[in-house]
Amino acid sequence: MSNISRKEFMTRLSLAIAALSAAAVAVPVLSALLAPLLERNEGAWRTVGALTDFPAGSTKLISFVNDDSKPYAGITAKTAAWLRRTEGNDFIAFAANCTHLGCPVRWEDQAQLFMCPCHGGVYYKDGSVAAGPPPKPLTRYKVRINGQHIQIQTAPLPITGMTACTGNQHPMKDKNA
Ligand code: FES
């Protein structure tokens, strides 16, 4: 039989149980911390309306649920974008936030411009900068047509540099007619 004393056996058993307990706590904590760094989030596709809801030349405000929203997020899970139908089945979806400091831009149909109320930023209908401090065009979402419906791909957007960026979001036009 073994020469291990009862005391030594109990010490080893205690150490083994402690190691198992530490692993039981560490594995889920580490995986929760590292998962966002390792996952590549492509973003979910959200249906935002029917083809017939968007006449050619129209630009309309749409809303949808964020890809990374939490169950407790409530109304904050929703975000908005501007969806423009240029001609035929060509669509462009713009983030609703100015690329300067993130204020929500509004569409002025008569002027055919996006206007930012905060510091006078102005964008043309294709999202490019017309005037003011915005450093770059309005950020775009990917758009696709699924049957008779329009879908856009949700994802964290590099709106102002203050939010997370997947690095593959611009330009994003994707037509699957
Ligand atoms: Fe839009 Fe400054 S936030 S111009």
C-alpha cells in the first residue's frame, strides 16, 4: 500500500478540490472576457420594410433593433437609420448619426440634404459631406433585398470614433436583388 499519510492525503485532496473550484470559476469568467475579442460579429439582418414602402427617390427614417442589444435594454435596444431608394432596386442605408460628434442628422426633402443641428454639418443625398465640420461621409449599413422586403445588416459602426468598430463597415452597399 502507499506510504502517504492520512494528513498528506487530505492536503493533496484539498489542493485538488481548490484547483477544481478555481477552474470552475476562472473558465467562464475568462471566456466571457475574451469572447468579444475573438468573435467576429457580422451583424444580424433586420427587415425594415417592404419594397413598396420606399418609392424611388425617397429617403425615409427607419428603426430596428441593434444586433448586440441586451434583454434588459428596453427602448435603447433600438436604433435609427436613413434609408434612401435611388432608382430601381438600389438602396443606401445611412447611419442617423453625424460623423462629427454623433448628433442625429435629419433629412430635408426639399433641399435634398442631410442637416446636423449641432454644428451645422451638411451632407449631400449620397451621404458625402457638403459643409461644416464632419470629417467624413455618413456611415453606411449594408442593404439587401429579401423577397419583397428590405433588410439592413446591423453592426457596431465607426460613427465618431467613440464607438466600437468592426473595421469592415464602409462602404457597405450590398444588393442582392
Ligand atoms: Fe454634427 Fe457636429 S455633431 S456637425
